[in-house]
Amino acid sequence: MYADGDIKNQTQAIVIGGSIAGLLAAQTLSRYFHQVIIIERDRLPNQAESRHGVPQSQHLHAFLKRGQNILEEIFPGFKAELTAAGAPLVDVTKDFQWFGWRGLHPQFSSDFSIHLCSRNLVEHLIRRRVEANPQVKFVRGMVTGFLADSQENITGVKWRVIPDTEKQTSNETEQTANLVVDASGRNSQTPKWLTAMGYVPPKETKINPFLAYATRWYEYKESLYPGVKGAMTLSQAPDKKRSAVWLVVEGNRLVITLAGIAKDYPPTDEAGFLEFAKSLRSQQVAPAGVYRYLDELITDAKPISPIYGYRNTESCRRHYEKLTKFPDGLIVMGDAFCCFNPVYGQGMTVAALEAVTLDQCLQKYVSKGVNSQLLRGFSRTFQRKLSKTVDVAWMMATGEDFRWQSTEGGKQNFIERIMQYYTDQILLTGAENPEMHQLFIEVFHLVKPPTAFFHPHVVLTVAKHWLRDVFAHKSQPSPESYPSFE
Ligand SMILES: Cc1cc2nc3c(=O)[nH]c(=O)nc-3n(C[C@H](O)[C@H](O)[C@H](O)COP(=O)(O)OP(=O)(O)OC[C@H]3O[C@@H](n4cnc5c(N)ncnc54)[C@H](O)[C@@H]3O)c2cc1C
């Protein structure tokens, strides 16, 4: 996938933000540009550590299989580095317990394996590879706006060096580039900076299901829960607003995240955290002896962190692809372009998919013989392609959010509601059928497209299961789960 591009001397790209999307963009750009400068406001640690600019790193991050596969392609040996850093390699269908709407899904051996790790480790390993790339330079600074030429195309950034001590002062300086990439995360200032230049800012679609996280880290011992390396308990509209995920990650640590949707926010004090976990017992249904309640794990494990809370979780898509006037010389990627309700664990994987799209688009421009110093029209073409790249993840994440009546920001159309109903039937079938459970997981991990749900064999299996349910009068997801049916 990553053939070497046409690296032209004297071309330069700037990336705003040295987090996961920015690092992957920089690595890709280095195939086409003489030099890539990453401007990051944080002092970047030498270890896998949290930092101020990415507060979400204190929370559990699921790293989907598709994302892990792409990183292995970009950085051969990446998975071996995860293993060397102590990230457990698990069989998702065997070592991970999935508590769905009808209790524990089947556990069985398969070849569907992934590494469990912290976000800090993923970022650290990527950064280490990018730091070793001689064409990429890191500078510490705060970008404050864009530079533009007389045609109002972007020609660089204004930025301020961040001094090492508070006593030092720094003036705003300028850095020119042929291409500027905004990878500055959810709170990207590009809409504001474009407005200041006289451009119309992109329309935003914001879907807010009012979800919050509470997360705590613990010491992990195998005896806590022999043979199990993680579990997920699902919420279910309209009344089961609570969910939880826990994973064993590198450094013999156990990370537990409690989530509450529709404003049922999990507390961040010890007693409240435990009570919230206890309230999930009714959703952890399984034959006795094959599972432990989450609150039992919390009571038995030794905490090694405070309880962290997080509420800024809405999905937000900025429609740069729809702007009729968009400057050359600028592209927007990662969470700055599209961020998701985090419960579906998609952000890092989507950042990896976006890096692949960037590579494909640049390859096309170079092979067409377009002078990469000018890159005329590239920005608009790229933003349109990028919009397609995020479509599936967006549909999956927001589709789930729309189950909740209190979700703000839009409604599903009729086709989407039918799709939702059908997807629910796959989930229900998967509670008893290992093949359907694995298929659901493969789509969830973005290794198969949702169209895999419409293979005739799948449709037939699901239809049979649905009919059996109907004749057995088994409860179906309540119609209230589909608010817009009313
Ligand atoms: C609570 C929570 C849980 C999540 N869970 C998951 C999960 O389970 N799985 C998953 O894949 N994803 C998850 N995500 C999403 C994931 O964290 C992000 O998608 C991922 O970090 C990629 O984001 P990014 O690189 O685009 O932006 P960010 O990680 O937000 O980084 C932006 C960077 O830009 C820098 N910056 C900002 N402004 C400036 C400026 N003006 N000048 C210089 N530097 C600047 C910041 O310091 C930061 O380093 C979660 C997100 C949240 C909020």
C-alpha cells in the first residue's frame, strides 16, 4: 500500500498537533515532501505517558483490529513492539466476555486476535517511529492562525514557541509551507481562523447522546479473573443507560471504564463508582460460575490511579467537503475533522484509515504529474475522499446514539431505522450463534464492511432466529428503542 512517493526537494508540510492523527499524517507526508514539521503545544514524553493536550488518554481505549493491521503496514513490526511492551495478545471471541442484551455471548476459539493496550502506548510507539524518520521535525509551539497569499490560499501558520519556563516570553513567529494539516483534535480552531480570513466556516453535524465516562486503573493479577482478559456490558435503550468495559493492558494493569448515556453520568467518587458498577449486575447475565461481577473485581483489585471523569464526548463532523470555497494549501484530519462518541472505540482506527486515504490521494496527484509545490485543488479533492473514509464509522456510532430519545442533533431516516432494527437482530442472533457473534465483532472492528450483514447466508440465519423468537414470544428490543418510529 505504501509505495514510495515522489519526494520533491524544497517542499515542506506543517502538521498542527503531534497526536495520533498528526503523527500518522506526518509519516505519510514524508513520502512526498522534503520536510514535515510537527508543531505540538505539549512537551512530548519519552515514555508511554499521559499529557495535558490529550486528557482522554486517562480513559480506556479499544484499539480495533483494522487500526492495528494498518499500523503494521505503515510500520512493519508494530505488533511485535506492542507484544514487547507487554500488551496482551488476546483471542477476542474467547478471552473477552461480551454481555449483550440476552446475557453472555458464546466464547470460542478463533483467529480473531488483537493486542490490548493503553492509548499512551499506541501514541508512544508511533511517535518513536516518526521521531526516527529524518524528514520529520518536531517543534514545541502553539499554532495561532494561518498565513495566506493574495488569493487567500494557505501558505503556512502563525505560531508561538512555548518557553520552557514561565519567566521566558515568546513572540509570534511565522512558518511557511506548501501544505498545512490541521490535526489538532476536537477543539480545532480552523473554523474560527477561516472565518477570520473571510471564508464561510464548515457546517457542523453534532450528535450528542449525553454520555460520560468514569475510569480507574488497577494492578492486575491473573487470579482476579483467570482466563478472561476483558469484558463489555452493553447498555440497552430505553432504560438500561449504563454500560462498562474493562481490559487488561500492558504493565499488568487493569483499566475499568464505566459509562452512562442519556445523562446517567457515572460518579467519580469511590463509593459512587462501586455502586454504579453494582447496578450493572442485572445486565451481566450468564450461567453461574463463568463470570465475575464487575463490582467484585473493583473490590478485589488494588487501585493505582484516581477515578477520572470525562464528558466532552459528542460526535462532531465538520463538513469541509461541502464548502464551495475552500483554500488550497490546507487539509483537516483526525478528530479535528470528525470525532465520535468514544464508546465505539473508533477514533484511533479512523485516524489510521485517514492516513491511508492521504497516501492514496497524494499518490494520484503525484502520478498525474501535478507539481506538488502547488497542489492546486488537492485540498478539496482530499476532503471529499476523507468524508467517504469516515462514513461507515460515523453511521455506526451515530446510529447507536439515536436509540436514545434524549440524543440531540438529528434523527435517523426510515432506511436507517430499518437497518438499525436488522443490526439489532444480528446482535440478538449472536447471543446464541457463534458465527453471527464473530461476524458482528468483525464489523465492529471495521475489518468487514456492514454490507457483510447482507450476505444471503447471514440474512437467512438471522431471519430463522427472528422467527423462532417471535413464535417463542421472546422479548425484542422495545419499540421505544427506536424513537423515530413513533
Ligand atoms: C473519553 C474518550 C475515549 C476514547 N476512546 C477511544 C477508544 O476506545 N478507541 C479509539 O480508537 N479512540 C478513542 N477515542 C478517540 C481518540 O482518543 C482520538 O480519536 C485519537 O486520539 C486521535 O485524535 P487526534 O490525533 O485527531 O487528536 P488528539 O488526540 O485530541 O490530539 C490533538 C493534538 O493537537 C495538539 N494541539 C491542539 N491544538 C494545538 C495548537 N493550536 N497548536 C499545537 N498543538 C495543538 C494537542 O496538544 C494534541 O496533542 C476516545 C476519545 C475520548 C475523548
